[in-house]
Amino acid sequence: MLDLEPHWMPFTDNRRFRRSPRMLVSASGVHYRDSAGRSILDGASGLWCVNAGHSHPLIVEAVTEQLRTLDYAPCFEFGHPGAFEFAADLVGVMPRAFDRVIFANSGSEAVDTALKLSLAYHRARGEGGRTRLIGRERGYHGVGFGGTSVGGIGRNRAAFGTLLPGVDHLRHTYDPSAAFTRGQPEAGAELARDLQRLIDLHGAETIAAVIVEPVAGSTGVLVPPVGYLQLLREITERHGILLVFDEVITGYGRLGGMTASEVFGVTPDLIVLAKGLTNGTVPMGAVVVSAHVDEALSTGVAPGVELFHGYTCSGHPLAAAAGLATLRVFEEEGLCERAAALAHLLEEAVHELAREPFVRDVRNIGLAAAVELEPGAGAPGVRGFEVLKRCFEQGVLVRVTGDTIALAPALVYTEAHVEELVGAVRTAVRGIH
Ligand SMILES: Cc1ncc(COP(=O)(O)O)c(C=O)c1O
């Protein structure tokens, strides 16, 4: 019998889990197999990361081969070719303004790296007074102290004291009166003017960076109003504030392009990536740096170490191999195009759920969708978890936060998979009280 006690699972009700564990033992394509031998349709791309499908042969082969050849190489003052090759290929698929990559080992680390880079950038340019960081309510930027501080989820912050000083937040962009909007809501761009209010309050000369998820993923696929990101860009640019897009979820095809930046036509100064970067196979995060930030921080500084920052496993050989292979799969299989083609189908299917009991909103963009349920009286999260359980009983895995069910199909889904996924949610929702 497997001992479930010693492992403390993240973001999990561990005691509830131990009473009725859901154990996944293998995976291939868009399916898992659970410990009872059942096939489970992956409706969440793992945790928004296995965008190209599980155990892709090309990625498996690349990582295996790398492990046989070079398992590890120190990354301070030594290199290995894989990290350089991957950085070059990655820059090649990013918007044109970007020319360098800093690797980390998770989204959280990459976020904290981006925040530190922002501070260092201003200091290098003689504006060391710019230390304030601005996040947004309902934003999720991982669990480091930086990411938790700029994050806007009360429960994620509550236990951890005062967090970083000098942080402020924009209001979130969710508007319940726009419920059941397909894609981007028309109204709400002016919420970006919150930034102007914070500039008026604190002074632009104190603000280093604004970090947002172009589409807030973890708090339930909150799609930005038309023009919102453009306005944020305008205001940041006008005041010399760096704009950081946390694309840990929106990157790698989720919205039908390599980045949300490309899809929305808004170019930030830094892009944070993780998850899909290695198709979830080997932990990795990255900050993609625009040329002007790079110029200030690396080519334009005095000789010597440019940035006193990095991790033992930055650009790890296995992660780099997985990253390179993932990019090859994206290109050879046209995964962004496939996602874009499938998005309409997901939209149609998921909005059919609007008529089901307790559904108070359905949101979607690209291959991301959320079905938000009316919370039970005095029991928030209970209906959501009940849907997760009922879907799993039907052989479908969905992601739930509170009473919102998030759907994140792999980019290699077929029409039948979309129908199966949405059908399972429908049956589950019909069964709850
Ligand atoms: C937008 C965003 N940023 C950062 C993170 C943190 O990534 P990780 O869990 O790899 O640390 C996540 C994870 O869900 C995320 O969605």
C-alpha cells in the first residue's frame, strides 16, 4: 500500500485527498491512465503546460538522449550548447523586439527574475528610485515572495505576513455584467487608467514595473477588455515604467499564437514563460528580454558580471533539450495554427453550458475557457470540487479553482475530445445541488 502521509501536496486539501486519492500513473497524448487502469481525458493540459500532448515521442527522445550525453553542467562561468541553442530558437519565435533569454526553473522563479531585472534596469540607468512594483487584483504570479506580493489572490497572501513593501495593485478587469461574453469584453479598457491613478499617487519616478497576465488564468480565464492592454502599454511607455507580461499560461499557443503579446498586438518589455516551454516535461521558466532592457543591463554596463542572479539549474541540459524539442514539435505540427482553428469549436461547445443549472458565467479565449458556478450558500468551492470529482468519475480531468471550472485542452485535441470534455462538465454540473 502506498503511504500517502509523508508527501505534502501543493495547493491541495491533503487530508481530503488522502481519504479519496486520485492517482495518475501514466500518460500518452491527451490521456492519462489512473491507478485503477481507467483512461482519463486530460482537460487541463496537465496544469496548463502539456500543450503538445503527453509523452510526445520527439520530446521523450530528446530528453533521453540528453540524459545519456550530458546530465548536468555548471552554468556559472561554464556553458553547454543546448542552453544557447534553445535561447536562440526561443528568441526566434518571440516578437521582434526581444533578443535575449534568462532561464529559471519555474514560473515563480521566472517572475521573481523579471521583477529583479526591472529594478536592476532602472538602477543601471541611474533611476534607482524606481523600486515600486505594481501587480493586479486576481493576478497569479507564482509563489515566490515577489510573485506573491504582486499577486492579487487574497488566500495566497493571507498566511504570509506583509510580503514585499512598495507594492500596489491595479483593479482586476472582471465585470460580472459582461457575463457570457465570447472572447474579449467590449467595455472596460479604461480600467487601465488605474495605473495613472497610482502614478499620480506615488509618482512615476518611484515605479519600476507593472506586471499582468494578459489573460488572468488561475483566477478563472479573465479575458482583457478590448483596448485594455494597449492602454496599459501607452501609460507605461509614457512614464518610463516597464511592462511585464506574465505569459506562463498565455504563451506557447494557448491563445492561438506563440504569445499573447503577438495575439493582442501589444509588446511589453519583458515576457515571462514557463509551463509549455518544455511541454511540462522538465521544470523550466524563462524571462525573454527586449533589446532596450538588454542594452541597459548587459551590453551597456561596465566589464564584469552583468547580473548577480541565477540558479544552479538555469538552462539545465535536460530542460534545454526538452525546450528545443518542444519548439520543433510546435513548428512541425503547426500547433499554434491548430489551437487557433480549434478555438471556435471550444467557444461554441462551452457556451452551450450557459443554460445549465448554477452556471453564472462562461468565458473563453483561444483554447482557454472557464465555467463559473453560483457558489453554494455558505459553502464556497463545494460545487466546484463536486464537479471536479464527477468529471473524474466520468474519466475526465478538469482544473477547478473555487467554483470556477477551467478548461485548457491540449493544442492537439480533436473535435471529439472537445465534445467529450464539455459533455463531461455538462453531466457533472447537472448532478450537483
Ligand atoms: C501566470 C502564472 N505565472 C506564474 C506561475 C507560476 O509558475 P510555477 O507554478 O511554475 O512556479 C503560474 C502557474 O500557474 C501562472 O499561471
